[in-house]
Amino acid sequence: MSLPAGLVEALAAAVGPERVVVDRERLEPYGRDESELGTFPPEVLVLAGSAEHVQRVFELAARDRVPVVPVGARSGKSGGTLALRGGIALSLEKMDRIVEIRPEDLIARAQPGVVTGRFQAAVEKHGLFYPPDPNSLDLCSLGGNVAENAGGPRALKYGVTREYVLGLEVVLPTGELLHTGKRSIKGVAGYDLTALFVGSEGTLGVVTEITLKLLPRPRHVATALVCFRSVEDASRAVARVLARGIIPRCLELLDDVALAACARTSPFRFPPDAGAALLVETDGNDEEQVFAEIARVAEAVAGEAAGEVIVAQNEAQRRDIWETRKYLSVNLKALHPRKLSEDIAVPRSRIPEMVALTREIGRRHGFEVATYGHAGDGNLHANVLFDTDDQRPRVEVAVGEILRAAVDLGGTITGEHGVGLAKRDFLVYEQGAEQVALQRRLKAVFDPLGILNPGKIFPEPG
Ligand SMILES: Cc1cc2nc3c(=O)[nH]c(=O)nc-3n(C[C@H](O)[C@H](O)[C@H](O)COP(=O)(O)OP(=O)(O)OC[C@H]3O[C@@H](n4cnc5c(N)ncnc54)[C@H](O)[C@@H]3O)c2cc1C
């Protein structure tokens, strides 16, 4: 769409001209995220500095029904920030203040543009702990994490973002300013609107402040790497660890393709017969207990393991183990330049079946698939690897089959990245037409004009 005459000038008058961008070169990066779904630039970008700015933007957008797309740090993998229908990109990146940290209440308040890793480091200075740790934490923002209900490796023990959001300040597309939730840990009054906004992918309202629950920081962490001959052995090992009543804080799986990619830069020499690996981490306040727990993990997986369990003896070795996992995405691109990455989740007992199915689907369509991820909670990143753009339509068919297979095994099309644009055509397959219709009606209550992030989550009619 082209913008109504006078809108840019009205936006500049409302929020200040320095906060309004129309220069094409500066808009272009706001048309992309990490989803590899293409570039959909907005027509104008507003860099909000306050909740009031957000209200003013909605007021002006509502007059001519101009789409408004909330934007965090653009690390999203489901296309949530893409301006499908042009309009206004409303960036929260300048609202990046940690408002307060209250050790006595174990809570903090922060603006949505605060980078997650910066927030974690800030609370740690007070001996506190904010567990959600998406692997993008040096990049992504708290607002994006709330909108996507982000997870990460530590979700196995500590849960996802939702578990930590006590309250929100939100501006609705109608311009109303809401304060949901509470600052106490308990509270059951009324419908849980806070929970509804968490994971709503920027389609119900724009989050302008977040109240987060914190935990005391565990004083000790132990990290180990275990190799296996096959994914089946590794999956059995996951089940064995959990069955012994051990909940490590992380239990990450790498299959053989992922392992081959890691081996390119990893400081470790994996055994030649290694066909999978698990990265395990335990934590707590008593150092002996933390290491005793990792020893119990080692004991539990000994029957399946290929070679020794490598336990990091110091911080540098811990970092080495995590580096192995961290550069995986980049290393996969060295095997094949293109990839489509999915984040299905299945019941833990179905992991071996799911991994076997992804391989079979990949093979049938002529592609290699690398599977890795948060095996402890059943959340797997299945990456279909390919070389040229003309292969993409076939890759998309394969991806569709992978998503349906996850649902058929009792799982979901997305464990943490959200539906966005990437998976909107599969939502009905997972949830059924009635549930999707109810969600559309809910959206209309919050956004009667349909101006907030249109085209996301729900399939297009027809
Ligand atoms: C290398 C890499 C690793 C990753 N690892 C993980 C992982 O382990 N776990 C995981 O969960 N994700 C992971 N992600 C995905 C991504 O980082 C998360 O989804 C993150 O939460 C997005 O945050 P963001 O600030 O970049 O949001 P954006 O990408 O900017 O936006 C994401 C969505 O949130 C909406 N939004 C943003 N801010 C607001 C706001 N203030 N109010 C309302 N809506 C808003 C947007 O409209 C969009 O729909 C990874 C991404 C990369 C690139």
C-alpha cells in the first residue's frame, strides 16, 4: 500500500522528526529478520521512545487503517516483523532502559528494547538469575522474547519466558494503555491477560514495559559432553537421565550431520564412530552436589555412550563445550549454503521416531537434514540443507511434511520460534479450524480494525 498523504508529517509532529525514518536504505534492514522468508520493507519506520509515542502512532494509523508492525531486535525466525503489507514498522529498540532491579522482591522492570544478555548480566551483578536463554541472547530483546514466549537450552529445568513474566504494560491498537498482572509472585484475579499477551507474536498489543520474576543465581554449574554411536542411543540416554529423577538445566542433542558441522571448528576431537552427542549441564548452590549430579548423568548414560564423558574442569573448558554448539548454525552453512530451520517439539519419548522421520523425509526429497536442539524438552531444530534457490519449493514441501509429522506424533509445529508468517498455513493442521476461528475472534477484540501486524499467525482466507 502507499501511505496516506500527510501521515509521515503527522508522525514526525507526534513523536519528533528524528524518530521517523523514510530513507529507503535505512528501511531495508527492517524488512528482514532471521527467517529467510525474504524482504518486506515497511514504508516508514518509527523509533518509539515511550508508551505515549506508541499510542500516538496507533491513533494516526487507525485513521487510515495503516498496518503497524512491532519490531524488536529482528532476530525472529518466523517472519513476525516482516511488513507484509507495508505500512509502519514500530521499533522498540530505543526503549532499552532497565527501570529497576529489586533484589528484596526478586523482580525487575525493564523496557522491551533491552537486549536479553545485557539484562541477564545486570541482574547477575545483584546475585540474581534470569533463566530464559535463547541462543540469540546477545542479539534479541526482552520485548521480542515476550512476544515469542522464547525458550532456550535452560528451559528444561527453568521453563520458558512465560514463567517469568509477572506483568506487562501494553498499548492496544485502539490506543488504550493497559497494566496487566502484578508485582507479587502470586495473584489469580480475573483472566490472565498477561499470559495471553506472552507468545501473541505482536498481534494483540505492543509491550512497552515488562515486570519479570527473578531467581537467586545458582552458584555452581557443571557442563559435560557425551558422544553416542547413534541418535537412537542418545535419545535412549535422555530418557534414562530423566527417569532417574535428574533434571539437568540443559540437555542438548546433536545428530550426526550437526556433529560433522561442529567438528569443523570444535576444540574437541569427537570419536570416529560418534553419530550423535549430548551436551549436559547441571547447576545448584553446592559445588559437590552439582558435580555429583553430573556424575550421576554420566553413570546413567554409560551403557549407551561411545567413549568417555567429557566433564569441563574449568570455565574455559565450559566455554569450549558451548562454542561447539554456538557456531553450529554457521558451520552448517559451510556444508550447504542454504537451510530452512524448523523448531518442532514432540513428546520426549517420540524423539527417535521424529529424527528418523525427518531423515526419511529429507532423503525422499533429496536433501540432507541436520537435527539438533533442546532434546530434554523434546524441542528439535530440524534443518533442511540445500544449495540453490531453485531447490526451495521442494524444500518447502519437505518442511511441510516434517511439521505435520511432529503434530501426528503428539507435538507441535513450533516449540519456541512462533508461527509468524513461516507456519501460518499449518496452524489449522495442529489446532483445528474452530480453535483458530476463536483466536481470530479474540484478535478482533484487541484489534478491531485489524491494523496490528496483519497477515501473521493465521492463514490467509482462501
Ligand atoms: C542464532 C539464533 C538463535 C536463536 N535461538 C533461539 C532459542 O534458543 N530460543 C528461542 O526461543 N528463540 C531463538 N531464536 C529466535 C529469536 O531470537 C527469538 O524469537 C527472540 O525472542 C526474538 O526477539 P527479537 O527482539 O529479535 O524480536 P523480533 O524478531 O524483532 O520480533 C519477533 C516478534 O515479536 C514481535 N515484537 C517484538 N517486540 C515487541 C513488543 N515490544 N511488543 C509486541 N510485539 C513485539 C514482533 O512483531 C515479531 O512478531 C534464535 C534466533 C537466532 C538468530
